[in-house]
Amino acid sequence: MCILGPSNSGKSTLANAIARKRGLEAVHLDVLHHLPNTDWEPRSKDEFIALHDAAIAGQRWVMDGNYSVCMPQRFRRATGLILLDVSTPISLLRYFRRSLFETGRHGALEGGRDSVKWDMIHHIAVFTPRNRKLYSAM
């Protein structure tokens, strides 16, 4: 099962809930895409795709995250898709709350600590509205 949606829409929380209820493995793409114990430093594209493809090779999983570079193969293996949507202002509010106050959240990077980053604010404010249309079309 794939869960897509904008940043801070609850994808990881929902993936964990479904995984617990259905006995599935929860796979968080942010964790696969970034190196542990860093400040969200990305892996190489090839390494990320290899980790992604290994995860979808399993029989029973629920995966949260977008990462369109891997969507075709993920969609071929998935038996279900959930598209979450929250408004851009709500997404920004949740981002600030998560970065400033929450610890131990679902899908967090091992050894990392969320912090407010201009690049993430820009991503949520500019790219999320564009991606909303793209994901709906998919």
C-alpha cells in the first residue's frame, strides 16, 4: 500500500497505524532517502532507488512518501493507494510544530533532530501546491 501527500499531512502516522492493524511492514521513504545521524543529508540517487526497490520487493508493506523518481515501480507493486491532502497553511503549521516541539515522531530520521529550514518552508509553500495537482492526476 502506498500513502502519498504533501509534507506534514500525516503519511507516516497513518502508515504506522495501518502497519500495526494489518501486520504489515511500515516503510518510510524519508528514512530510506536520507542518511541516518545527519541533518537530512540525502543518499545518492542510486543508493536510494536500490533501498526503495528492495523494500517494495517484499510481499506485505505500507509505504509513505512521494519521491516521484520511484513511483512507477512502486505503483506496479502496490495493491492500494491513499492520497492525503491538507492545505498549505496547515502543512506549514504542522512543519513548525514538528520542528520546534515534537520528538520521537513517526518516520523521523534515526539520530536526527528536526529543525526549521528555509528550503523546507520553500518546498511546502511553492512545490506542494504544484504537486497536489500532479498527485491527483496520477
